[in-house]
Amino acid sequence: MSHPEPGHPDPNRTWTEDDLIADVAAGPQGPRIGAFFDFDGTLIDGYSLGAFARHHLRSGHVTPLDAGRMLLLGMRGVTTEEDFESFFVLGMRAWAGRSEDELVELGERLWRQGVAGALYPEAWRLVQAHRRAGHTIVLASSATRFQVAPAAAALGVGHVLVTPVEVEDGLCTGRPGGPPLWRAGKAAAVRAFGAAHDLDLINSYAYSNGTEDVPFLATVGRARALNPEPGLAAAAAEKDWPSARFRSRGRPGVRELARTAGAVGGTLGGFGTGLALGAVNALIGTGTRRDAVDLGLTLGGELGTALGGITLDVRGAEHLATRPAVFLFNHQSQLDVLILAKLLRSGFSAVAKKEAARIPGFGLAFRLADVAFVDRSDTTSARAALEPAVQRLREGVSLVVAPEGTRSATPALGPFKKGAFHVAMQAGVPIVPIVIRNAGELMWKGASTLREGTIQITVLPPVPTDGWTVEELDKRVDDVRNRYLDALATWDGPTPGRPVRVTTGPTGPIAAPLEWGSAPEMNALEAAAWRAEAADPRLRANVTVLELLDSAPDWERLRDAHEWASRMVPRMRQRAVEPALGLGAPSWVTVDRIDIDRHLGRVRLERPTMRALLDAVAEFAAAPLDRDRPLWRAMLVEGLSEGRAAYVVVTHHGVTDGLGAVRLLGRLHSRTPAHDPDRPEPPVPAPGRVPTPVEVLAEQAGRRARGLPAEALRRGGRLAGALARPWGLAGDAVNAARTWRASADRATGGAPLLAERGGRWHLELLDVPLDPLRAGAAAAGGSVNDGLVAAVVEAFRRYHLELGAEPGELAVGVPISLRTPDDPPGADRLTAATLRASLAPASPTERVRAVREFVLEAGARTATDALSPVVGQVVGALPDALRPGATGWVGGGVDVRVGVLPGVGHAVHLAGPRITRVFPFGPPAGAAASVGLVPHDGTCCVGITLDPAAVTRPAVLTSALRSALADLAATAG
């Protein structure tokens, strides 16, 4: 039996949070001491896989068969490495065909929307204690980096040990890249990490809750069982490992439900009573509407906190008397509304996101209290919504604003927006910072009930805004935020933007690539693109990829490569057949034979310049494809300087989206210059009988009728839940129809300078180093895709200024993936969300953060639409005349389309020569421009397709984009 060291708690009793933190403070210090934390059940209450599983079930990414297998395996019990690997593989299949950026964004979104709410506050403080001790902190989990890295970044943890994910050509295959880090594998990974980083494992710490982690805990000298399962509790007692339990964040009890009902009822009841009394006073001439609102706020705050069991421990309360003022607060919880009503009592209004207006009960109360509702995705309307607040401040009514703009996922302080500071400066009133320390512990993000307790608050001295200028506003914002950080110093939150180093377990052999499947017909998105260009040639949906080669390939070998590719990919030998009356989707039929020479051409440039090449490619890319033949064509371009050549391939959005095109090329190209004698040699696909249009329609109608019940079953609870709220479902449908119609009615996006459309294509390209751009985007908390979108917005701002136009707003189409494991890898499964970006001056970091916020929210909205595949089948079956807005939806409403496609992660060759650059050129499809990026061999290859009627000076825009990308890369230092 061990004995406690001086200054250390007794290991033979259950430790408290204070014991754990005191143990860290009294122990060895410095970076050679490791602190290894298990994730699920240890740092968070529950399992992060549950959030991913719920997402995939809601959005139909997990088939009923796989869900059943996972359920049976879970009921039987996961007891061996083989069991866990089976369970893990079943869950990972939902990721097949998704890019790494998609999964990174999904992980961040699910962390913020759900998983962060399960974070133990005690675990947060324990991690920060290890940070103060200077330890090397590691999250070690059997999960993947997509689940763990967002938590590590939020906690300020610099390292994660995770199970590898198999990725090919930038896309997840749906399989692990090696053995999961579970039981012995996790212990081995910790020992390897310790050796690689020269850690003193004997004096290091490890924390876990699971019995399977006994080998993991045994790798260090200071093992701690947190929230232990019975098996681990028994092992800890046997081995003299201290145990501690944190307050559960699980299902609420009767007391919590009663306190929540009391808080809600007290707040709304008190506010309503105050308004009623105030109204009576107003009627008899002894009060005003503002008096009624103030009385309601006072009573609501008092009754809500009392019935909810909430008490406030306030320091610096004397500063609350500063009126009028802009009161700032760090937004942690839904309780913040109640806290502020209790603190400020009267004489204030607030700023809230527009969604708050729809909260039952509270939305009406907010409107009566003159709350300003802002659309965070629309900077222009947000500024307009704040203008009345400036006037109310001048009239003596204070304003309450959360400068972070949204609730924090953890106690860490987020970046501040400048809107509140502009308002205070314009009104000439001081700023009073209110620092809330622990509201999230009583009602965390995503919780529907509260827990009684005491909330600690510090009100800092007022900050005068006299003499402030717009030019120095960034410095003023940073100064106020630093005051918050100083006040929160006892929690010692992480520094935002700290990079997380990912270390995976051992990698295993990579299995054969997934098949590039082919559906029997176009899906709804493909059919919309196919038919839109028939109605309006300006909406031509050709997808083009340009590859630069270090030399010209042998012509016969290139022809043979295309013949082989047509056998590898059946779609290259298929043509589209329309159903009768345009009812339904075009079907695919294999042709009798394919004449390679009608699809593959060869030209030589008269001038060996890049401009000559791009002009030739533009003409080739913009020409319509023969709709009676397979929808692709390719061309070899010779005559470039130094014997170099180019290869361009054009296909149609009805065949695949840009991601599918780049992915397909990556699989058809060779890894070596030499011919591969062992490559597969499939036979020529058997031709099919060309059905009549009536036969196509009849076959599709029967298949749809049979498929809809299965689709409804696959959508499960999400669909049932929607049908259980018919009024809400009807409202959603009406809103969707209005949005669709509005998109159709907009001929252009948000920038009048870009309003003209001509239909011609002009191509530009540029390349920039990948690593600096990725580092610059990461420093702002974003991905390469976020960085590209931000740079495009800044480039168009500079373009406006160069042409002497007033920069207003830019409508940017940002791709959102709808892919599921059931989709053929080549299918077009991208839709677009429209970012209405302000062209006002902003730093690269500010732009990237705004884009990141938009992408995460847009992805969440898309992911929750369980009915879209069912509705899509119905909508896709309608002819153009009965689909109002379909053509406009494809083409209208945006100024520029922007997207990043995954590149090939290894050297590739085309019939011998090495491919040095890969440039994607997406169709403008009714927009003024399309900008795409493919990372290739350490370089970001940016392809720009412009409508010269809208962008009249392409060189100016290209130069501006190059400068904007360079500025973003420079932010990484």
C-alpha cells in the first residue's frame, strides 16, 4: 500500500478536483513531464462518436444494415481489439468519399454544437493546471483526429494521439489507416510518443475512465482514474491509483427540471407582470412604455434567479452604475440573459442574433424590450440593425452586447467583433466589460436544463471611448479583450490559434481503391445542371481540368491510355437519354462503340505563351459537349516553351462535379513514367439497348415508387420527427420555396459592378506555395478553403477600388457537400450556400474567421435536412416548366463561385511525362466568375474562369487575388 508524499493527497480515498490540481502543482514541472488524457468519458461526459453517429443517422450517411450491426455489436459488448476494430470500421464507413477539409469542418461543427457541451469543467481546469506546470499535454484516444483535434485546440492542448484514417488523393476511403489506438495499441503509442519527445514517463501523468485503458495508465508513474468504470475502479484500488469523479452532465433529475421550469416561468412571468403593471401606470399617466419594460426586466431577473436557484457573486458592482454605456459580456450560456437582467435590472436593451427572435416566449419579450436582431452572415444589414441602438444610447438607454458574436464552446474567450465598439464610439459612451466566469457549468452549451449554483462575475472599470478613431479601433478592441483575459487568468485559458500536432498510430496496408461507381441515371443536381444549359447557354456546366506536363507524351500511348480509361470507367462509354416529356432524370446507356479520335484531339500553339494556351483552353472548355455522345473530350496541347506540353479534359456536371473529376484523373494517371504491365484490363462494357423515352420514364417511375419507402425508412427518426410536426414542415417548405424563387428572380449577386453577363469564358491562372497559405489560414482558425474564399473577397474589394467603384457586397457561392456512402464516387453531390460578404476593409484574419463561421453554420443547416433526398427525387422528376426557379437556382444569385478540390498526394504521370501543375476551371454557370484551387506537389494551383462582360479587366483581378493570397500567407509569420 502506497503512502501520500508530503504535499500530495492520500491516494487511498476518492480525490476531489482540488486534490487533483494540488497534486499537479506539487509535482515535477517542465516539458519532460507528460500529461496524457483519454478523451471520451474522461474529458467529456459521454462519447464523441455518439455526436458523429447521430449526425450520420440524421443525414442518412449510415445505412440501416450498418446501424443494426453497430447496435448488435454494442449490445454484445466490445471486449477485444477485434471487436473494437469492427465497431470502429462500421462507424467510419460513413466518411467514404469525403474530403479531409469536409471532415475537419464536420468535427469542428459537431464539437461546437454538441460535444463541447459535455466537457467536464473540472477536466478543463485540470488541463489548465498541467499547462501552468509547463507539461507536455497529449489527448490520447482511439478516435480520429476529426473527433479529437477540435477539442485539443479549444483546450490549448498541443498534441493528439489518434487512430489513423485512410486517405487517398485527399479523400477518405471509409477505412482506418491502421489498427485503432485501443488497449495495447494505445499503450504502445504513448510509449513511442514518450521516446520520440524525450519524456520522463515515470514521473508523467495519465488519466482515463475505461477498463480497457489499464495498459495505457500503466505506461506512466502517475496514473489517475477519472470517473472510472467498475472494472477500472477495481484495478485502481488494486494498484493504488487515485480515483476522482466529476459532476455528471448527463440526464437531469427532478430537481433540475423543477429549477429550470422555475427559472423560465419566473423570468417570463416576472417580465409579463412588470409590463402589465407598467401598462396600467401608463394608462393613468404615471409612466411610460420604457418604464414598463424596465419594471418587467427587474421582476424577471429577480424571480428567474430566485426560482432557478441561481445566486450571483459579483465583484466591481459599483461599475454597473455607469449609464448610459455599452455593456460587454463573454457569452457562455443561455443563462446569460437571466444573469444580465439580474445584474443591470433596468435601463438597457441588447443586440442578439436574428434566430433569438424565434425562441418561444423569449422572442416576444426580446422584441418588447427593443432588442436589435442582427443577421451575422450579412454585414450590411447587421450594421443597419445597430443604427437605432446608437440613437437609444444617446437617449440614455444602455446597450448589452456579446462581442464574441456567439456562445463560447468552452470557457476560453473567443475573438471579439468590432460592432459594439463602433456603436460605443459613435454614441460617445463608455464600454463596461462584464466578465462571467462559470455560467457554462450551470447550463452548458446545448443543455435544456439548468443546475442551481453560484455564478462568479467581475465587472471591470469603464473604458472611455472619447477620442477613439476608426484607424486605431483594432488596438482598442485588443486592449479590452486583454482585460478579459487578465480577469480570467485564474482559469488560464488557452491561447487561441495554438496549433495541434497530430500523431497517429501505426499505419497499415492500404486496400484497393473504391470503385468509381456509376448510377443508372442523373441525380437531381446533375439533371438541373444538364437541363439549365439547354434553357440558357450562359449556364453551360462544363467542368475543365488543365494539366501542365514537363514534356509531350507519345501520341499513340496517350490514345491507348484513353481507350483503357474508357474500360476502367464505364461512364466514359455512356450517353444520356431523356425520359418522355422531360419527366424524370436523364438515364445512362452504354454506346455500341466509342471513337477515341472524336473525343481526343491534338493542337500545336502558334505562340509558346501561357496566354495563348489559356485562350485555346477557354475556347475548348466553353464549347458545348455533344449531347448525343458520351459527355467528355480531351486535348493535348503542344508547342509550349522548352518542349513542355499541356493536357486538358472537359466533362459535364451531369457526369460529375469538380471533386469527382480531379479524383478520377488521380486514379487514372500513373505513379511512374513507365507503362504498368500489371494494371487491370477490364473488358469493353457490353452496349445496352437504347430505350425509348417512354420506357425510360416508366422504368424510373416504378423504381422511384419502390425506393421511396426504403428512403423514408433510411431517414428514420429524422423523417418521422418532421412528419410529426406538420405545421413546421409546411413552414420549412414554404420558406424553401420562397428562397428558391428569390434566387431565381435575382439575375445577379450583390455587386452592381459585376452585373453584366455575356456567356463567353476567359481563363486566368496563378500558383502560390501551399504551406504558407495553409499556415496563414490555420493561424486564423480556418482551412485552405476558408483562406481562398477570404482572399477572393479581398481581391474583389481591391478590384472595385481599382476601377473606381464603390465596394459594397459580394455574393459568394461556397460549395457544401451532400455526399453519402450510397452515392457513386463520381456523382455530382455538391450544393452551394451563398455568403453575402462585405467588401469593407478587413484584415485577412477577420475575413477567414467570418468565412469559417459561415461554412460551419451553412454545413449544419445542410446536414439537418433529412427530407432533401426524398424531395430531391420528386423535384428531379419534374420537367423544367414545373420546376420554377430551377434554372435560376443553378445560375442566379451569386457573383463568384469558389471551391478547393483535393489534390493527388503523390507524383503522377500521363503516358510518361510528369504532371507539374493541375488547374481546375469550373463553369461560371451564371456567375461573373468561378475560382477553384487544387493543391499539387506543394503548390496551390488556382484556376479562374471569368465572364468578360462582368469582369472587364481580368489582369487586375488576378493580380489582386495573388496579392490577397500573399497577404494571407504572411499572417502566419
